[in-house]
Amino acid sequence: QVQLVESGGGLVQAGGSLRLSCAASARTFSTYAMGWFRQAPGREREFVVVISRSGTTYYADSAKGRFTISRDNAKNTVYLQMNSLNPDDAAVYYCAAGEIISAGANEYDYWGQGTHVTVSS
């Protein structure tokens, strides 16, 4: 069982930045691919980015050039640096752990509770 706890969400003005963190309980953290997803009100959960065990990354088009994912296996933590935020980025952001690198939410076995990101225009 892996427990994931996100933090770092909040209110930011358009054009600003936030850094999200996701702390994992598992000592096997380094064996998981870690993804970030987001869900805005009235919309389906959508893929943002994933990082493999070895550090390979895959970004959604909406995140390319603005968001950066990283992981610190010594701290069992994955990060999402978000720059140039706009109101379309407002959502609840979730981290997830899975066996494979994937953009599909159903490929992930463990999910955090989410952290809210609000972007004011």
C-alpha cells in the first residue's frame, strides 16, 4: 500500500508560479512511475505529466514548456514546478503512483487526496 500526500497548492495570479509536492509513504517509491493529473470542476480528470523510475518524462501538450516534473527518491517525493500559470490551469491536482509510465489514469494504482490550485486573472 502506498499513501500519497500532495501539498503546495494555493491561489496565484495569472503568470505566477507554484511548486507542488507529493510525498509517498512507500520505501519502494523509487520503483514507481509517478504522474500528476488534474481535474477542474465539471471536467474529467486529465493527464498532466509523468516521470518514470529512471527519470524519463512525458508531458501533456498543455504542460510542455511551462511545467517541470522531478523526483527525489531519497525523500520519496515528486515535485511539479508550474510556471506561467493561467486560469485554465485551475484545478485539483492529484499525484498518482503506478507500475508503468502512462497518460491513462486507470494505469495508476495509488492516488493522493489532491491539492487545489486557483489562478486569478
